[in-house]
Amino acid sequence: MPQATSLFTDVESNVVGTSAVVIYSPSGKASRTRFPEGVVEVYASEDEARAHADPEKSRHAAIASGPSRSSEGFKMFYLVRWLD
């Protein structure tokens, strides 16, 4: 039986996956665990996400699951861990 890579990932499906991302979060890294798709940029690798991060401009590299449709109908990404 395959192992799940995170709480939000179904390894047998392409519906929701885990990706390296840069999240724009002006309120900082500690305040939230879910982010709307409009503030998330997906990259091919952790190294690429780190290269595009700029903490001084509130752009933080992370691993996130998503996008997944929320109960409100928005596409959301869920933080797995910060990279920077």
C-alpha cells in the first residue's frame, strides 16, 4: 500500500498534490496555515522556490498542498512547512 506524503495528498490521484511554492504573506509566516491561490506561486523544485523567495518583500518559500477547493468555494493551498 502506498504511503501518503502529507495529510492533504492522495498519492494515487492528481487532484491535490504537494508542491514547492512561494507564498506572499505580509502578516508573516506564523499567522496562517492556509492561503488562497492568488498569493501562491508554484515552482518545479524547492531550490527554485527558494531562489524566488524574498522575505523582505513578504515572499516566503514553502511546501504546500493544493490547490484544494474550500467549503467557501475558493481554491486554497495548505502549508506543509516553510523552507526559509
